[in-house]
Amino acid sequence: MIRPKAQVCCVAFREDKMVLIRRVVAKANTYMQLIPPGGHIENCETLEEAASRELYEETGIIADQINLVGVISFITRPKNDHAICFVYFSDRNNGEIEAKEKDKVIPEWVDVEGFEDNTDIPQYYREFLEKALESKGFINCVVEWNDTGNGLITFI
């Protein structure tokens, strides 16, 4: 039986900007798009440890504090794949962005104002981030891919 995979991501905010990563691996679903830094949880690692580690590994930013803002269930029916991503925000962080994994991802500061119109960010992430920033509450949603490859988001 195939079980869902657990993942984390962490978006750092500083001076009206947020750090996202641009995937530069051609085989990635999000090739050349801007997405939150994140990845898989290592064995015996807490969600918070994983989110902070992934943020640092992919951006060079060190999170002094992180807050869980929501969960996204990514369901890809054509591939019978399911991942659950725990989303964190960090308003207290330090360090400068650095391309520590430049063969995989390039970190970029993105203006918070107007990010909703940035087509380099997938629509489902724009909708999630917008809702999370507006509500300041916990967000639960599903992003489901269909046969055409479009990711449709549903808030629960």
C-alpha cells in the first residue's frame, strides 16, 4: 500500500519581502517556477527541525522562530501520489540568501506586495500564501492535479 509522504516548507519574511526558491532541475514539476523552500523530513526529525533545515539548506537563511500556518495535501491522481506539506512562516530570521544548492534551486527575495500577480509563482501557491497572509489563521487545503497537469486548489 502506498502511503502519503510528509514534507515541510518554510517561507522567511523580511522587510516586505519573502524568500522563495526557483527550481532549476529540468525534471521538476515546478521547473523555473518560484516555490517555498522545503523538502522531506529526515528520520527522527521534528517538523520544525526539518522546516528550519530546509530553509537554511536551500536559501542560507537561519530561522530564529517559525510558526505553522497551514497544511497542503498534494494529490496527483494520474500518478497515484500523495504528499502532505506542513507550511511554516518565519518573521524572525537572519543571514543573507545564498545559493547553497545552485544545481537544484536558486533563492530569491520576492516583494510581498503584488506577489499575487507574479506568474513565476504557481497559482495554487499564490492562493495559499495570499490566504495565509490575510487570515493569520491556520489554512488547510488540497491541491489536486488532473490528467492535464493543472493543479487545482480547494480550501477546507
